[in-house]
Amino acid sequence: MTMDTLTVNLGARSYPIHIGPDLLQQPAWFAQTLKGRQAMVVTNHTVAPLYLDTLQQTLTSSGADLTDPVILPDGESFKTLHTLETLYTALLERRLDRSGVLIALGGGVIGDITGFAAASYQRGIDFIQVPTTLLSQVDSSVGGKTGVNHPLGKNMIGAFHQPRLVLIDTHTLNTLSDRELRAGIAEVIKYGLIDDPEFFRWLEQHLPRLLAREPEALAFAIRRSCADKARVVAEDERESGRRALLNLGHTFGHAIETGLGYGQWLHGEAVAAGMVMAARMSCHMGWLQASEVARITALIEAAGLPVTPPADLSADRFRALMAVDKKVQQGRLRLVLMQGIGGALVTADFDPRALDHTLAGLASP
Amino acid sequence: MTMDTLTVNLGARSYPIHIGPDLLQQPAWFAQTLKGRQAMVVTNHTVAPLYLDTLQQTLTSSGADLTDPVILPDGESFKTLHTLETLYTALLERRLDRSGVLIALGGGVIGDITGFAAASYQRGIDFIQVPTTLLSQVDSSVGGKTGVNHPLGKNMIGAFHQPRLVLIDTHTLNTLSDRELRAGIAEVIKYGLIDDPEFFRWLEQHLPRLLAREPEALAFAIRRSCADKARVVAEDERESGRRALLNLGHTFGHAIETGLGYGQWLHGEAVAAGMVMAARMSCHMGWLQASEVARITALIEAAGLPVTPPADLSADRFRALMAVDKKVQQGRLRLVLMQGIGGALVTADFDPRALDHTLAGLASP
């Protein structure tokens, strides 16, 4: 299995994504960014026993001036302003200065909160993403979206702050739970649905290999997903247009996560159900054929992911939760829908009855 | 008295500073930014009874879609993550979306916290500065530094986020307390010391007119200060170099503010004492003549500002507090010192004994 490097092209803020086995043990990837600089790892209690010692040894070998790590509790319910405050306190107690670097070791929650701490500590310091879940490897570690949740809405507080480097050690997936692996596959499927129908067909054929954790298949899916994402981010870093496509399934999904309470469903699970909702609504609009909805639903179901939202979220509650989505503009809800598989689009011009049907149909199946 | 417009030149992020009497009552200045957009004013309990109604009427006339304002308690001790959280909650409850605009009506605390809320709400929305204190008019409202304090260090959490517009209504100074006016004069004097010796001489001659609140003199001092600041910010927006000069007196000053507890001394008062400390230290280095230290001290004293730090802050405490300054790099403290009046420079190459003498001399005068 080979090592691959992709680049996120953002002018002065461009950075590499290195993908390959055992990269966590190779100081060379870190040395250019870290040599002679203060560095602090942020991770959680699940990941720390598995990879923290290895990473810290590698960082020390790379020439970093390492300070004590911060180990946070694991889970979306800790992606809060309160946790952020404990991070700031740790940074000040350890006297990390503006030239210091944070290293996020973990999944999407660790990456998002560490990234926002880096964006806002002393008005911005550098950080490195070392994602250890499939979901964070294919999605959240790339593109510079950072932030925390608010009880009234997911990811409502944050910043665009690009990492200096993303390092994906594919061997970290060996310790991932099946549930977390499946949640990551939801975001992988998303790239096929947005604008990569060839990848969608590949997934229809090779999903069992991903579920069986075949290294070559996983590495291909990660590379392809990162390449798809890097292209969209390079075109529209701050989501003034096309980047919003990456939120396919997320408006419905965020409503599920916020409505149930953060951490009840994994982010990828909520996005999976949200993508099926977007597909059904696109079908109500006449933009997607029933046979395409069936293919999408079948693939998501085969991945062991939910295809309907939780039964106890009413249509009214969905509406209220979706009204605070970041894609709302001038009071109008915008949704990512599909005109065919691989033909996602962002639109506020949808028939409200299509949304009614989608919410009604799902809340009482 | 005439209306003046300066521009902060930052490419796509450039914005105007309008300075003049009664601008708060003139919708035209706001219309271009606000017409047809959601807008929310953030102010405090001191300023609200004086100017909130007037501003809200003007904003409505400008075509803004105004939602209920947020009125915060007054003072530096409220420039916290906790207050920020109440702002996020208000924004979500009022359903301000990404196209909404915040308007900061008040002094530096209101501007800094509103600016950071704008920088981080939904990963960044627009905001407008309407500064009502001399200090915020000549300094904090211009240049995009936003943030809140941490118990361990001032302004340690924040972002660079430029406003879309700064509107300075010079009539708001009529209601400012003498103490607040003097605190603002400290930052005015700072510009003379940094790189504008001609302005310093003007201040030596015309200080009594400022203290007597002569409108023409105040307007001149505001214009000159804003022009000096806008020039430095345009050259170095994110403080990788020259912009650090604007922190003259601030490393000592922040130590005073943090050490005493936020709000005990006004920011301008702490900066005043800090500038005298920087002058004395520059003299110990042989960079400033004793006669120049005397002129600086005399001007600051004539403005009714403190020229020594509080007696109960020991030299050791100063050192500990200064060690977390944002200008510390790779463990080395950098200070803004002066080679002559108008010749400020940032340096880590100072004789540590000059700092010893400065701290020892002041702590036990």
C-alpha cells in the first residue's frame, strides 16, 4: 500500500494531506511544521491509550518542543464552549505563545474544537489535524471548518481556520468500532451523491470490502473523498456558494442531532438519515427518480446506517430546528437537494409541499 | 465642524471611518451596509439610555430589518466568555442568519466582544462599530482586533475580524465622564510616541483644549489618531511585524489590568502607566534621554493619568503576568520601547537589567 499526498490549494494557506499506513510513527511529516516550536496535543480518553504515546514520541523526534497534552472526555456532547474554556486555560497555564502549534489527535469532535481553539487563542495560532476516525479522515479534518455546538444549534460558533497539515494514518482505522466506521461511510457516500456518480457506483460494488476493512479499499475511499472535498474547498473556501453542497443531508441531520441531544446519534448516522430525506424530497420535486431513491436508500442501509429519522422527532420540531440552519438567508431556508445521483444543488426554490410530504412521510411511516 | 472620511485599506476588506457630529442621526451612513438586512445592536446599560433609541430609529430609517437589542452590563470585568455565550444565545433566539449584521454601540469592551461574536457566530458575520468613548474612537474600533479576556490574560481569546464600517459621532463625547475622557487621551498620546512626534508636540500645546472638550481639538485628535492607526493596520493587518508598535505601554498595562482584576483601572489608565514604564526602561537602555522621559511623564500627568503602576503589584508578579503576553515568542518576551519620541520599536534584544531597574524602581518608588 502506497503513501499519497494531496494538496488543498488555497494560495498562502495551501496545505498537504498525507495518507498512508503508519504515518503516526514517521517524524519527517511533522518536522517541517514543528521543528523548534512549542507544540501541544489535544485528544480524548478513547484515543489517548491507543495512539498518544506513539504520536508524542514521533513529535519529539521531529524536533517539536512538546508540552503536556490535554485529554478531553469523548463525545459530541463535550463539543461545547465550556470544554473550549478548559482548553484556553490549559494553553495559558502551559504558556503556549503565538508561535506554538496545536495537534488534534482524534475524531471530528477533537478536530473541530482544537481547530477553533487554534483559531481563537491569541487571535490565531497554527494547528495540525491527525484524524483517527474514518469520518474525520474523509471530511472534517479537511477544509478548515472549526467550531463548537450551542444548545440551540449545531456548529453555530466557530471559524474558518485551515490546518497547516493533515496527516491520515490509515492504520488507526484498525481500532475503530464498527459503529464509527459505518458513520464515516455515510460521509463517503455523500461525495458520490454530490458530484461523483462514478464513485457512487464504485461504492455500490465495493461496500462489503469497506465494511470488512480491506486496507486497499479503505485507502482508495479516503483518497477519493479527500480529493473530492479538496476540490470543492479550493473553489469556495468560505462557503459563499458551491461549498454548501458538502452539507448534503446535514440540514436534516443537524436537526436530528440537536433535537435528540448531542451524542445520541453519531454525526454520520444523522447525515445518513438526512441524505435519504433529501433524496425523498428531491423525488417529491420530480428531480430524482424513485429507482434512484431506492439505490441510495439501499446503499445506506447496506452500510448499516439509519434511513429514517428517529420516530419521536415531529415534523414541527424538525421545522423549528431547521430554521436556525446556517444556510438560512434572509429568513429563507436553503436545502441541498439532488437532480440525479451526482447532481446536488443548493436551492431555496423548492415546493414547500415537497418538504411537508418528506417530513410527514418520515415522522409517521 | 466638518465631516471626515478615512479609509482603512485592506483590499477586499477595506472600510470607511466616518467622523463628525450627529452622525448617529443620519441613516445615509448605514444604508449601504444595512438596507434589507437583519441587524441587531449590542450595547451596555450606561450607553443604552443615552443613544440606543436614536440609533435604532436611524437604523430603521436606513432600511435595516431590526431585531431586539442586547444590553450588557458595563465594564471590563464583563468582557468574558460567559458574556459572549449570552450573546450567542440571543443571536440564535432571534434567528439572526449569516447575512445578518451586528452593530456595536459603546466603548472598547462592547466593540471587542461584539466583534468577536460577529467573527465566530456561524463562522463569521458582518459588524459595524459605533464607538462612543474617546478610547474606542481612536483605537479599539479600528483595525479588527476583537476578543475577550481570560482570568489568566487579557485579550487572550479572539480573532482578527474587520468591521464593515466605523461611525464616530463626536457628539457622543459630551456625555463621557472625565475619567473615561482621560483614559482615551492615553491612547491618543500613544500615537505621538510611536511615530508621530509632530502630533506629540501638538498634544503638549493643546492638551488643555482636549480636557476642556473643545470640539475642534477633539475632532482633530480623533482624525489624526485614526489616520495614524489606519496606516499601521493597512501595512500589517495580522500583526506579523510593525503593528505590534501599537502595543506601546500595553505589555506593562495588561499586566496591571490582569493583576488588579479587570475593571479596577480603566484600560487607558493602565496603558498610561505602562507607557511611562516603557519610557523609563528605554532611558535605562540609553535610547531615550531623561528630558524626553520627563516630557512624556509630564504630558501624561497633565492629562490626569497615572504615571506609576499600583504599589501593590510586585516586580515578581509583573514578570509572571508579562510572561503570557501575546508578543512572547519562543519563550522570549518582546517589548515596545522607544528610541526617541516618535521612534518606537519592538524588540526582544533588551538588557534584562533595564527591565529589573524599571520594575524595581516603580514597585518601591
